[in-house]
Amino acid sequence: MNTQDPTEFAFGSLSPDLILDAIESIDLRVESGLLALNSYENRVYQFRGLTFDALREQKYVVKFYRPLRWTDQQIQEEHDFAFALQDAEVPIIAPLQFNNQSLHHYQGHRFAIYPCRGGRAFENDNLDHLEWMGRFIGRIHMVGQAFDFKYRPEINSQVYLHTAKQHIVDSQMIPPQLETSFFTILDMVIEKAQGLYQPQTNRALSLHGDCHAGNILWTDDGPHFVDLDDARTGPAVQDLWMMLSGDRQQQELQLDTMIGGYEEFCDFDVSELKLIEPLRALRMVHYMGWIANRWQDPAFPRNFAWFQEAKYWEQQILALKEQYAELNEKPIRLLSGM
């Protein structure tokens, strides 16, 4: 069984009344109902509110942080990074400050208020969008090179592979008939990925950390990010590879397009291309471990019911075998021959 301290999942006390009281404790009056937004790690709600000096209502988003996941220092550092990006005119949704504070506390919960911004989904097969994203990420990294995280974690094999594996083991979710097959290929992927992922040979910087299409909203003015919750230290390519899709030839074209935009603001170290498949492996294993470790949160069995099914683990065995083959192939290359 998973022995994770259940207080880590202490959203049970986060009632609608508590949410409203928390928001109004910072002199922001709620003028509508609460609309729950799609978020599993935290609890996020949209509402219409009115400040004491405002002439009309505005849409806001309140985010309640998962207890015990981050320290106050780590959350504040995330906010400070967002402010630094905002000061550099990078279009990112930063938290709002009330009484000169962006991180607020109420009855054991920590929360932040954001302006509500809409947009359409990012098209990761659109080369124009990818070039734009390359420039955008280059601008983030230009700030990230000078903004050294002191409290946020780094991307490392211990957490993303070994700790994640232990969460999977502790969950006892894998059907007995699949355990040998699953853990055999999992151990092969872990050994190969950690051997290839040697980030100390590349420059580390402060990253978005979870730079995928779901965290991007697109408007006529271009992209903007809505979430820095996974900001951490790592190689620059971490914020680029998750934009890639399709077969190898398509990915090479997409990557070449992105790097063209990226290098308008930052130099790209081509030696980081060899980290893409190890990083993909780290993310695969970490994702399984994340669900396993959060299983005591009622939202997870409700939304990830397939995690208990044999079919899912059969698919993961196949996916891990395919990833192991990718780890043994030559790294992806840039068409421009940089």
C-alpha cells in the first residue's frame, strides 16, 4: 500500500465557503459562483470579483496549492520568476498582488489570485506557431539565465526515475501477471536513461519546466503561458522537446523551426539534442509515479480510473519497450546542420 502521509492530500477541508472566505480575506469580493477548472495537482477556480477600488467586475482565477508539495519559499520563487518574465515583457500570466503580496494563507491553505485570460489551443503541427514558440521560449530562457533558482528543484534521475519507480511499487496497482514484464522493461529504461541523462555536462538554467501544449493559450497576439507550477532548473532543451509530435522526420522539421526562432534571443547548445529521449523517458516514468503517489486524493481514482486496469499496464509495457529502442537510436538532429 502507498504509505504517503494523507495530510499531503488535505483538500477535504477546502469547502466552497472556505474558498470564498479565503478570497474575501484579501479584500477581493466574489460576485459569482466558482467554476472549477481542470487541475489535478492543485485546486483552481474561476470567478468574477470586485476589488474595493474597482469600477466593474473582472474575471479572476484562484489557485490553492497542494499542501506539503512546495515550501512557501519555492512558491514565492515561482511567483518572482513570473514577475521577472513579466518585467521583460514575456507574455506570461503572473499572479496578482494584494497588499504587496502574491502568496496568501488562510486556515492552513495557501493560494494565489491570477487574472483570467482566454485563448485557443496551441497547434503544435503549425510551423508558424512553432517558430513563434521558439522565440517565446528563447525569451523565457534569456530571463532564466540570469534568474537562478535557489529553492526550486532540479530535473534529476533520482526523483524522476527511482523515486517514481518506488511510488509505482508501493501502489501495488500492477496486475500480478504483468509485474515481471513491467518491471523488467522499466529497469532497462531507467538504467539506460540515467546513463544518457548527464545534465551536468550542459548549462543549467531556470526553466518553465512543463512546457507542453496544454499550458499554452493562443490569441491573435500570439502565445501566453498560464502555469509555472513546475518551474525548475534543467537543460534548455527541456522546454523545447515537448512541443514535438509525429514521426522522426516531422520532429526534426519542427525542432529546426523552433530553434530558428529560439536563437533570435538565445544560443542553443546542439549537444543537448542527445538529452531529448532520456528526458522523454524521465517524463514517462515520473508520470506513472505521480499518479501512483497521488492515489489517496479522491480526484485521482475518479479521473484516472484506467490506472487500475490491466490494459493500461500492458500499454505501458509496450510504450516502455518502444522508448527503450529510441534510447538506443542516434539522437534527433537539426536539418540546418548546426
